[in-house]
Amino acid sequence: MTLGIETSCDETAAALVADGAILSNVVASQMDLHARFGGIVPEVAARKHVEAIGYVIKEAVDSADKKLADVEAIAVTSKYGLIGSLLVGVAAAKSLAYTLKVPLIGIHHIEGHIFANIISNPKVPMPHVCLTVSGGHTMLVYVKGLCQYEVLGNTLDDAGGEAFDKIAKFLGLGFPGGPVIDKVSAQGNRAAFNFPRPLWRSKTLDFSFSGLKTAVVNMFKGKERSTLPIPDIAASFQEAVVDHLVSKTVQAAWRKGVSAIGVTGGVAMNRRLREVFSDVSRQERYKVFFTRPDLCSDNAAMIAAAGGARLGYGDIAGLDLSAVPNAPLESVA
Ligand code: KG4
Ligand code: ZN
């Protein structure tokens, strides 16, 4: 039974997972706190993690009807995220691993998202290509096997979710922007504006969203907001993002010769993205596996699951485990 701890961004999360089954999955979101700033404030996030972490871990254990003494391993997000936030989870995990005398496993945040997809779809074949797209990251990974990775593409500037958040802010739709753009777009015409498709002709499997964002802003800058066709702009922008994400992912799957695609991360909840990927699944030779909606956003069940897999390979960290904000995604040795 693995206790997972995740504090890489603005969610304080703890979960108990045993043999791939989620026994509890507790997430304390700071979203409302950051909403008034229009984005995440790292200092505020770190302080809130300190306040919440003890309660969240206790709730994860209590709600599974277990005791801390039942925990056999502790997995924590130690790589990739905000340094102040990561440090809180890592310190909590180390203290618990020391006190309970159980193995400690450090997990890369993106590996967690990949495992969110694997536990959502236990039959997802290996190898497959996995797209992780959220507020903090956009990454294409060739998943050769459990804990075996090759990174194929990354964002060159903003993350996909960040682009949603910034355009929503520009349109006066609030934070977080993804869900509201998703909703407003349902009333809009996605062909109303032909926004540029980033890196369209390029062979790269990387992503870029800042040029698209600038194109949208430049087209409507200085215009009275109440006169703007908000649903049409939202739907056309969303279409460009979805096109960009789907085309690079399909290209990656084709190049790697795999027939399975996983989609995970906060933006994986987007209805148009799911619709277009479902079309791909129907028309082409690819089967697309979506992450369960409750596991798309940051959570600790995905970290516990990744920890369980790494523990199987004997990949145990020492109590000198440190938090690394920008570490690469690495395969197990
Ligand atoms: O995975 P997540 O909760 O946190 C990070 O690791 O960043 O992702 C949050 C991001 C936000 O940028 C949010 O706007 C976006 O996911 N998001 C969506 C949708 N729901 C959440 N983006 C597009 N459509 C959605 N339905
Ligand atoms: Zn994430």
C-alpha cells in the first residue's frame, strides 16, 4: 500500500493506492485563493501547502479506513513544478518515511500524469504515445513500457492550459480559463476566425502557444469588450489549440509506429479535444485512451501508482531526496 503525496503546483494532494486500486484520493485545491490574482502565486501556494499537508494526509488515511502504520511505501512528486511547493511535499514525505521506516520514492510530475492514464485504462498497450497537457506543461512522451520513456516533444513557450487561461483573461472570462472557454465555445462558431496553427509546416513534435495567443490578442486589442463575438473567438481559438495538440500527437504515434495514444492532464478534460481525438480513434488506425476526468487534474493517486511501479524495480530514494523544479523525465534504471 503506497501513500502518494503531490504538492508540485497549487493542489495539496494525498492518496492511498494498493495494487493499482485507489483506496482514497484527497485533493485540497487552492484555486479560489489564486483566482483573484488571475493566476497562481508561487509564494502563496507554498504557504498554503504547509497549512494543508498534515490534514490532507490524515484525510487520505482516514477515508480509506486505514492507519498510517498500514502504509508500506511513500511516493512523492520531487521533480518538475514550483520549488517552494515541491519542497513542502518532499519534506512531509521524508519525515513520514523516516518515522514509519518505509521506502521513499521520488516521482517526476509528468510520470504521475502518464500513470493517471494507465490506471484509468489498465489495458492501454505498451508501447504507446502519451500527451500530457495541463496548466503547467505540454509534453509528448513515447511510453516504451512501465517507467520507460522517451520524450518526443515539449512546449517551447507556454503550456496548453496556460494559453487557455491567458486568452480567457483577455476576454474577461475569469480563471481558470480552460473550463470556461470550453463552455462558451459550445455557443460559438469554430470556423469564425482562422487563427494560425503553430509550427504547422515544421517536422518538430514540439508545441508553441505564444504566437497563437498574440494573434488572438492583436486581432481584438483596443476593441470594446462588449462588442466582441466572445463565443466565436473562444471556439476558434480552442479549435486552433486542439488542432495543434492532435496533429502533433498523431504525427508522433505515426513516427513511432504505435497504434495507441494516451491523453492526460487538466486540458484532457476539454470536450472538443476529446471529440477530435475520438474521431481520430474512429477514422484512423489509432486507439485513443482518455484519462478518467477525476484523474486528469493534479492528484496524488497518480503519484502513488507511479511510486508502486518504481518500487517494483527497486528504485528507492534516500532521505537526501531533494526537490528539483526542472528535472528531465527519466526512465527507471
Ligand atoms: O492538470 P491541472 O489541474 O494542473 C496542472 O498541472 O497545471 O491543469 C489545469 C489546467 C488549467 O490551465 C485549466 O485551464 C485547464 O487545465 N483546463 C482545461 C479544461 N479544464 C481544465 N482546459 C481546457 N478545457 C477544459 N475543459
Ligand atoms: Zn500536472
